[in-house]
Amino acid sequence: MKKIYLFLVAVLGVMSLNAQSKVAQPVSTEYNRSSVSYIFVNRSSQNSDIHKFYQNFQVDAKFDDNKIPTKFIDVIHSSNQPVTAENVTAFVNSSKLGKEVMSFIFNRKSDGTFDDSIVRDRGMYNATDQDILNMRVAKVKEVAYEWGEPLVNSSYVVVYDIYQHQSEKDENGNITYKVNVAAHAYKLNAGTEFINNFYKTAWADASSSEAEKEAARKGFDKMQIEFTHVASVSASGSSSTNSLWTGSFYEACQNAYKSVVQALENRIPAWQTATSVISLNPIAAKIGTKEGLTNGSRYEAYSFREDAQGNLKSVKQGMVRATVVASNTSVASGNSKPSYFYQISGVANIQEGWILKQKNDYKIGAALSLGLGALGFRAGLDLDYIANISQKGCITYAMVNAAINGGFTEAAAGVGYGVPITRFFEVTPYAMLGGFLDPETDELAAYLLEPGVRVALTLQPLSIFAGVGCQYVVGIGGAALVKLGAKWTF
């Protein structure tokens, strides 16, 4: 019995130590601009539209572009199957690729010399208004290099694989182009020790002697430059032809790339913008187009407190969406205009000094609803998209509904305007136009006009709603519409 007791005490002690060692880290309040190089998997079967995407490819404006010579990678792959991180890691960690990234960042010349012009420019562009104000108070003139040097450790390579493409034609002759994509992101290991070794063994500039340049060239050739795999994501993109648009594989590739960037941002904390709230009514923060902010961008708000052990802890207090976005794609002036946000969730009102942290979503709401329509019992899938959010929090929705209504297939599209009565209560008048399909022939049986109002309890990202309105069926007449449902915003 004594042995069992001692064993239990030991186990509980280990569990206690583990619990104490695993202290949740508070969300980072730091954000620095990252740089990135995209390298594409070479697949010979791809068409001219996909090659056009490669030729015209531009890194998202939120990131600095490390323009390295290597654009394509030849690795073992299967047809219509994505390459895995295991397939490409060895290539990414080759000395050639790491040296290409360092050569671009430090502007290496043909004689092996470097300079710091790109590092200084990036340091100035990354600086915030507060950095500029602090510099003026300290009366310091040369800080661009000090600001820029740490950004070397925020360099990434993304291996991008468009591994499948196909097109489908419907009965009306409209074509949908689809591509499937995988992407693997790697971070350059360029901490303080690495940078110091680089300066010591590989650095030479225009003022160096020929002997120093020769020694630096040899030192650079011997350097081991490695990357760490940080994320792998997959995405798809599509583009369709219809009466209004001309689809193409090129557009499908562009749409897939946007999804990949968003997915990588969600997986790589360093890519997520963080900023502090500087004022209220409306909520304001000094980020904007430079950080990729757009209308409707979602951010989480955090406050900070100490736990019982004295560890700093971040506390999620709610979410906001960007309303008015400042154009700040220039070097900070010390008095840059802020962007504005509207709080969409949280019991407590957001306060000055709290941190806003990027939390991407697709702004798409998907709802299941049940009720009564013009033709009888109705079960539907209701979709909406946040097209715009005003400074007062009013949301313009693009809406698409599909349902089974009295045995007929109902399809409609329209717009809604969500008015927040409180943070947890929204009223959305809307109007839809569509029709009913005959279940036997799948042909249009009647046109539908549906004005209505949706009243929702908004808990973000969950909403529970009730809808009332009128379904007017052309040639038959109108009938009341009543429905209940639950929506999740992705």
C-alpha cells in the first residue's frame, strides 16, 4: 500500500510540474512586415492560362518580395496529387536557395560585395508612427538599419503547387474552371547568432580590399543557411463563364492564391497583424492598406491581466470588423491616419490600449432554415456574404437561397441590409428574386419575388434568426413566409 501511495504522489507531482510548465503564452503584441519568395512546382501538363499566372505573379502587397532567381522547382510528384512538405524540404534547405534569399536582401553584387540599401528601406517602411515619434524625441537620425535588420528573420519561402486543373460545362454551355493548390511555407533561420556570423565571415562591401572580398566570397560559399517548415495548406479556386463574366483558368488561379494567403495567415502567427486601439467612438487603430486591411476584415480584441501565479495572460474580449480603411502605403509620418472598426461581439466594450489581432474569415454566412413558404413546408440553405460594413456597423449582404418548398426546388438571389440594434441583435430587411423548378422536368415553373425581414440573435460567429416575409409567385399570387434557422459565419 505504501508503494502505491508513493507512486501516486510521484505521478501527481509530475502532473503538477507539467501543468506549471505549460503556461499559456499571451498573444503577441508585436507585428513586423514579413518578406516572402514564391517558388512554383514545375508540372509540364499545365496550360497557357496557368503559365500566364506564373508569369504575371505578384506577391501580396502586405509582404515584401524577395525576388530570387529560382522560380520553379523540379521534384518527384504524382499526377493530380500535391507534393508534400517531405518532397520539398531538402530543396528548400539547399545552400543555393538560402544564399539567393540573403543575396537579395543584402543586395549582393557580381563581385560578392553587399550593401544595406534594401534593409534600410524595409526598416523605414516597417516603422510605425510611434517609432517615428520616438526617433524625433531621441533626436536620432540613423535608425533605419536597426529597424530593418530584424526583418531578415521574418523571411519566408513558399513552395506553391497547382497540382490539378479541370473544366466543366453545364447544360447551358457555361464553363467552370477549377484549380486545386497546395502550399508549403518555410521560415529562414536568421536570428542574432546567424546574422553576426554572416557579418563576420561573409560580409564585404565596396570599401573592402580585394583580399577581404575574396575571403568574404569564400565565407559566404561555406555558410549553412537553413529554413524551418512552419505551415502547409491547401485551397481551390474557380472561375465561371456566364452572361456577365468570362471565366478562365487564370482567374481561377488568382482566386486560389487569395485563399492560400488567407490560409497561411491563419497558420503563421507572424503573418497576423497586431495593433493597439488608440481611440474609441469609433474604435481606431493605426493600420491600413499596408497591412492588407480591407473593409470587413475581422480582428479579435484582447486585454491583458496576471493570473494567480503572476503570469501575464491575454483575455479575448470580442471581435471587430474594419469599416473605414486608411491608405497608408507609404513611410510613416508620425501622424498617419488610422483605420476604424466596429465591435461585433463581446460583452465588454473595447478599451484604448487593447490589442487587435488579425483573425481572418471569408465573411460568408451559411444557414439552415425550416418554415412555411408559398408552396408549403420549406427547408432551405441560406447563404449571405458581407459585401460592406459601414462605420455604424450596418452590413450590406449579398444573399443566395436554395430550398425545397412544397416539393419544388426554390432558388433566389438578392440583397439585405443588416442594422445592428445592439451588439447581439440585428434586423435585416431584404429582397430576393428567383424562381421554382418543376421537380419532374427541372424546368422553370414560376418566378418568385420575396421581400422580408430577418431578425437575428448574433453571438458571432453563430446567429439564430427568424424570418418573416411574403413569397409572391408570378401567376399564382402571394403567401406568407415564416422561417427559423441558425447561421454560422465562416
